[in-house]
Amino acid sequence: MEIAFASASALPADWEQATLLGRIDRGDGPTPVLVVAGQLYDMSAVAPTVADLIATGTFDVGGGLCLGRLDDLALSPEPGAAMRLLSPIDLQCVKASGVTFAVSALERVIEEQARGDSAAAAMVRTRLEERVGGSIRSVVPGSSEAAALKAALIEDGMWSQYLEVAIGPDAEIFTKSPTLSTIGWGDEIGIRSDSTWNNPEPEVVLVVDRNGRTVGAALGNDVNLRDFEGRSALLLGKAKDNNASCSIGPFIRLFDAEGSGGFGMDDVRAAQIALTIEGADGYRLEGSSSMDQISRDPEELVRQAMSEHQYPDGFVLFLGTLFAPTQDRDEPGRGFTHAVGDVVTISNPKLGALVNPVTTSRDAAPWTYGIGELMRNLASRGLLGPNKNHGA
């Protein structure tokens, strides 16, 4: 399904004042770009990849090639387009944090106790909300109060591995997607063809450099297969990592200088993320995720992601979501699940809008452009070599 890119709807409301980082392909291969004062700059002469450009530690467009005003350029996600818009990241490791909101913690417990059966979820949800709904929303992870709640739930026979990462000292941090496998704005997002209970996960994605400094944020969709993970947490890899199952975009919004009054981490902490699902059958669902309800601070999640691990090309980190749809779609009591042809829009005034039509991972465009292919492409364009300084 082709969707036309429009600056007015896809970009932040104040995009002409923002500094945006992303990737495009003008026919010769992936190219890092910056948007400054509304102008789009090809930055490949400065650094061959987004990861390398971030590693330089500066976002000066002086060495870039101005391609014109962003809203005058015909960006498109379609293969073969004169200016194809790609996912804004490349060599970064793609990490995600799960169960970072009280509501999502309860929904994971529901999936587990219902054994992935959506029809049984309503009864489990009622029982769990009556027992821990209020207390889990107020407890601080890792605190003495959290330990007391854990002890009480164990005694009641209601403890869960999901509650452990929701209120225990250690956050759930996992690898979501292989390097270079993420899709961007307008690309079809994939749901496993054998999944019958699933939903989008609208999230803020932090972009972190090799030294652990968070440099910006973007929107992301961390697709969730509730039936797979509900049957067993050991199926997390199969539930989360499938073809076209991870979208980021449309651009990374870089943090402005601290103290400038511009975009920064406090905007992430206060972000309201809106979500709309529009089905080809006329179905419509609206939801939202409020970052001020997150149980762990974003910087604490970054710290835990880096604990005893290094990321020489940097990493991105999905922060989790408050959104857990329970609105029935087809049958009473079965809740929500995707249908092929759904269009998912995730938006925030300061980050823009990420739009992806839904298909199956089997039918989505196959992922064929890996690290080796990228290196060969960059070499053929003369962007690699012993005299290149790419911030390593």
C-alpha cells in the first residue's frame, strides 16, 4: 500500500526550528541527512552512516550538500523513488525495554495467565485489577514497598515474571531487531502470519551514542504478538523479531544544547504519544501513551542497557508503552488484534508522525540489505578509506 509523504502531517509541528537526522536513498545507496532550518543536507561527505555522523559529536552542516527545502522535496518510501525515505538509523544496535508501565505490566501478566488465549483475558484482567491495580501504579521499582508487594503477591499465588521486571530492581532490556533491519515511515510493518492476537506498541525511541550520551529521540512501533509471548516468555524472540516488525521514524529529532530551551530529555519525559488504527473494513481505534506514567526514568533505562555492555556504533532504545488495547474488534470479549490493511499512525507534536500499513511478515518486503551490502556500497561510492575520519 503506497502512502504519500506530506511534511505538514509527518514532521514535528515546529520542524523548521528542529534539527532532524535521517537517511534517504537517491538511487546510489543509503545516505545520512540532516534537516536544519528547514533545509535538507546530504551529509555523506562528512560521515558515510548515521552512526558515524553521531560519533563525530557535532551536527554542523558546513560539510554537507544542500538538497533544498524539505517540504519542496518529493520524499517517498517506495523502492526506486527519486528520493526514498529510509529508517533513520543504520549501524546502531536496536534495543527495547519492556514492562515499563503499570498497565503494560498487568497486560503481560494477563497474557501469561490466559496462556495467550484472548478469550480468557477478560476474566483474568478483572481478578488482577481488583488485587493489584492501584498498588502497582504507585510503587517505585526496586523499593522496599515493591519488595513488600512482591511478598504479598507470592503468598497469594499471583506473582509473575512480568511483575518482577515491572517493580523489581532490574529492567527488562532485550534486543529487538538486527542491525539494518528496521523499516521507516510508510513501509509496510509485518505481523507474523500465524499470530491471531497482536497489537502495535507506540513508543518513544532514544538514540544513544557509543559513549552512552543520548543525542535525540524518534517515534517507534515495537509490534507485540500477545498470543506468542502469552504462551511462554521464552517465545519473546519469536514474538518480537520478525521481518519488518520494527519501525522507526520519520526522522530522529536531535536534542538541542542544554539550557537553550529547545527540545531535550524533559520533552521525552512529558511526551504524549497518540495512536490511531484505521482498518480497511472501516474499523477505527484511538489510544495514547503518556510518558509521565513510566515506572523508570528514561536515563535509568539507558544506564541499565549499558550495564556491562558496549555499543561501538551506538544503540537505540525503545522505552515501552502504556498502550494496551482491550477494545473488541471482531467478537465480544476477544479484544483487539490487527487485520491486514490496517494503517497505524503514531504521533507526537514534537516528533512528528510515524505511519505504517500492516501486512504479514511473510508478505512484507524481504530484508536483503545487510551490513556487508552496505559496506560494499559505501566503498563503491568512495565513502570508505584510510583517510576518512568518521569519528571512530
